[in-house]
Amino acid sequence: MFIEQLPGFVRCLYKSVLWRKSPNEKIVYLTFDDGPIPEVTPWVLDVLDRYGVKATFFCVGENVMRHPDVYKDVLARGHRTGNHTYNHYRGLFRNSEEYLANIEKAAQYIDSDLFRPPHGDMKWSQLRTIKKHYQVVQWDVISRDYNPDLEPDKVLAIVMKYARNGSIIVFHDSLKAARNMKYALPKAIEYLQEQGYAFGVL
């Protein structure tokens, strides 16, 4: 559970970060990290269209630069985007000047005031600067679709078990996650709709 849904004491360390929306509304928020890429993102968009769901895509700037038409399609279909750095940098392993410059490089391609740090980590000094310009978004539920050691039905089970009012749920529109995500995403949407959840955009 520590990975799939971080406990409250961890969230309290980062109170300025958005982990979950209102617990009083039966709404969940699908998010997708690491795209856009032509091999996966268009499939995700088609699935979301099929179920009438809008989502938020935290995009890697380099992918947007390489695949601008896919990025434009995300926006054209009514979804929101956020900054996920240009090179998928992990803040803990970069000096702050380099990390912040990478975020700004991504901002040349991604017009958004939302930011999600790759792997969810960053230094306190980095967060202090980033939050002056962005709403930093983490998650309430991470599906772990990126984990090749998990079977697709386990990824679905994670979402079914931990989703709740206001949950920000993470999937990945990446090659690494494609096998698990392509199985779990439509089934997760169907389950959540059956449970009476609406889907919101951050």
C-alpha cells in the first residue's frame, strides 16, 4: 500500500502539493505520465473518447517536440496537459539549477501551470521554486502499470481497491506500461463508472 497510495504522514510533508481533490465529491481524475508517443497515446485517446472521459496528460517535453501532432491531438480532444520535465529528470539526482532549467525547457512546448515531478521526487529547494510558478500534482493512487513484474489484472486490482472520492489516478502512456495499461485502463473506467464516479480534469 505504501507505493500505491502514500500514507497521510508523507503527504503532510508536502502540504503545498496536490495529492487528492475533494473527498466530498464522487469524482476521480485520470492522469497519464511520460507521453505523448504515437505508439500508445492515440490508443489512450480513443479509449477515453469511447467512454466520454476527459483526463490530464503530464507530458515529457522531448516527446512533445518529437511528436507535436500527437500532442495537439491530446488538446484537440479536450484534455489538459501538464509539464513533466523535458528529459524525464528526477529532481533528487540533479542539481537544482539543471533541474529547473529542464522544466523551463519543457515549458517551451507545454503551455500549462501544472507540474508533476518524474517518479514523484524532488528536493525541498526545487519544490520551493517550482510551486511559485506551477501547481505541483502528485497522486492519490498510482496504478503501477509501469512495473513489468505485475500482471495486468493486478494493475486493475490496485485501481479498484484504492480509488475513492477525489482520487488522482496515475497511468502511463508509455511503451513500458503499454501491456498493463491497455488491459487495465478500459476495465478500470468501466468499474469506476459502475460505482457511480464521474471523471474530472485537473
